[in-house]
Amino acid sequence: MVNLSVDGNSARVRWQSITFHGNGDKARIEGGVYVTTTVRERGVWKIATAHYNPQLMALMRMAGSTGAVEICRCALSSIHDGRIPIPPATGTAPATKATLAALQKRIRHAQ
């Protein structure tokens, strides 16, 4: 989810991640939420801050020669619901000559 600032030069971005690690008969699954602040400098988007909020971690191993997977330990965390509030508008919207049809086309292209 991306919340773009009114001036279009910064944004807060949130996405979820799940990562699988494996080595021999051991494996680990991790999952969490990244929340970053990005800024546009001279037309280039850059990450200003990045925070990772872990929510899941599970350690696993192969159980003997059967091929079954055994979960050794699993931890869940719910730090917050992940929603980023949209602040109220400040100032006036930038002037534009874009039409509704042109904006809808840009949205379709971005998806």
C-alpha cells in the first residue's frame, strides 16, 4: 500500500514479506511487514527510512528418513494492524490539465 504525499515528493509504503531459508535438514520461515518512507530527489525515488516488523518465525527440520517436516518452534507476533492513516489534506491541490479519462488510463497502466 502506498500513501503519496500531497506534493507528490514523498510517500509511506507498506508491504508484506515471507522468506524461506533452508540448509540441509533444517529450515526457517520468516514473515513480517516492511514500512518505508520514500522521497523523490531530482526525479529519483529513494528510501529514506525502512523498518521491518517481524510477525512470524518458524524453525523446522526433517523428521528422520520419512520426509516429514517437524515444526520445532513457531512464534507469532501482532505488533499492529499495519494500517497507515491517511492524513487530512493540507494546502491546495496542484494545478493540472489532466482529464478524468487520462487519469483512469494511467491507473489501468500502473496495475
